[in-house]
Amino acid sequence: MASTKARRIGILSAGGDCPGINAAIRGVGKTAILEYGMEVVGISSGFLGLINEEYVTLDENQLSGILTLGGTILGTSRENPFKKGTIFSSIDKPHLIKKHYDEMGLDALVCIGGNGTQRTAALLAEGGLNIIGIPKTIDNDVWGTDVTFGFDSALLIATDAIDRLHTTANSHKRIMVIEVMGHHAGWLALYSGVAGGGDVVLIPEIPFDIDVVAHCLKRRAVNKKPYSIVVVAEGIPVPKGEKAAQYLADAIQEKTGLETRETILGYIQRGGSPSPMDRILATRFGAYAVDLIAKGEFGQMVSVISNEVKSVPLAEVGGKLRNVPMNHPVIEKAREMGVCFGD
Ligand code: F6P
């Protein structure tokens, strides 16, 4: 058993859930208990659990059987303790968190979450808590890591959905518009669009012109392509109050005269068991987070760069977004093969 000064660590999951969080909790917990002899405290519902002092001690048995489980056994919330104007606005939440962290006897806190969580984690680290961040999100948009767990599982689900739309689109000779998640980033739409053989792929990073989209689809019809698949990221700019898929389907049908239907994939993308790749990534992240704690290296977010797990300072991550670069090789190759990006 390796030696360490940290005896008792807390762990929480915050922000939107995704497949792989339980695998990360298990990675943290088992490494902490078995490798370092630490105690592990599971905090409920993200930062809310720290504010309300809702937590349980996790032993090794409670960490068994959760590797393949979707969601998070700890629960989650979008509570941002540094945001003003919520129901607790009269309470100094960061102060409460510090107080409860001390009262719970924590030597370190692992925060599993996306961009918002890493920003909060960075601020708590700045305030003097021993924090380690673990990035997760189906959006794959956390700065400082090549990939987040959750993304691969969501990609499988979105690609499977697109595969299914091909057969019904072909039967009815329709245009199918499918909207996938991703927040302000286009990773999920780009990857599922290309993996699913999308004819048009629209992502927030590439401004689109609806007339260009309509022209691409009409040209396919003229070239005797019986149907078309349009994959669209939820974050593309559309008129206020409209959903991306709905707006596009209406506009496409109006401009092309071709029968068009839309599908919004929604929360299905976040549910269910993590893919094997996500299980492995989450496990590696969880174990590495505890190694950092054992070395006393705090204020870091674990990350993977060129398949090597390492860490980046939380202060560098907080507040940044990792978007798809315009010259991403997947975009370039897809363009060469006739995929329309609407520009
Ligand atoms: O960040 C993950 C995500 O699923 C985004 O893709 C989506 O925009 C958002 O969360 C939905 O958030 P909520 O769970 O708050 O509805």
C-alpha cells in the first residue's frame, strides 16, 4: 500500500449526467481504499450535497457492481455555488462549502463534471480547498483534455439512431433531420454525422446558410438519391424559441418541396450503460485522480492527451470551451467525400 497524508476524501458528481460517472466513482473509491487506505465520502447531488451536508461514507462493497451502471449513484444537480440570485442567495454558499468540507474532515475533494463543474472546482481550489477535477460530458467540450468520458457512449447511441433513420428515410423517400446534443459544441453531431453517413452535417462552429443546405439536398434528389440524412447539433443558431431540428425541417421542406421529417434525440443520448471505451477512460481518470491526491498535487483536472492520462491546472481550464476546430481532419475528409456543412 502506497503512503499518503490524505486520509479522507470526498467525491461528487455535478452537472448533466452521462454514462461512465459510476465507473469514475468506482475508480476513485477502489483506488483510494485498496491502494492508499483512505476513507471515501460520497456527496449527494453535486455541490448541493456540500451545502446541505448530505453525504455517506462509501465502503468497497458499495462500489461493487456499479461499473456498468448509467447515471450516477451519488445523484447530481446543476447547483453553482458561485452564482448569485438563486434560492440560497442570502447565504454565502462558498463559505458554507468550506465550513462543511472542514467539518466532514475532508483532506481532498474530487469533482466529476463538465465545464461548469470545472469552473466551480477551480474557484474552490483558489479558495484553498484541495480539489481534483475529473472531466465528463457527452458534449466532449472540456478544455484541456482530448476527450471526456460519456462522449463515446453518446456517439454510439446517436450513430445507432441515424442508422435506423436511413431505412425509414429510404422507404418513404424523405429527408430526415436528426438533432443531437452537444450544447455549444459540434463534436457529437460531427462524429455521429460522419459515422452515420449523414449527407448534411450542421455544427455551431461552421456558420450555415439555409439556401446552401437546400441546394445540396435538391442536387441529391436530381442525382437520383432517393433520400437524405441531415444531422444537426442542438447548438446551431436558429430563430429564438425554435428547436434546431424543427426549424431546419420546416425550412428544408419549404425551400426544396421535398417531404421532410425531424427527430430530436434528446436525453436518450445521456442514458444507459457506458461503452467499454468510456468505462476504461473513467476508470483511468478515477485512479489517476487519487494518485494526484496521494502526491499532494491539488488544483488539477485529470485529462487525456494522446492517450496518456495526465493533468492540467484547474485555473487554466475554468471558463474555457473546447470547440471543434474548423480544420479538423474529420471535417476536411468529409468535405472531400461530398458531405455538406452548409457553408
Ligand atoms: O451538457 C450535457 C447536456 O446534455 C447538453 O448536451 C445539453 O445541452 C444539456 O446538457 C441539457 O441540460 P439539462 O440536463 O439541464 O436539460
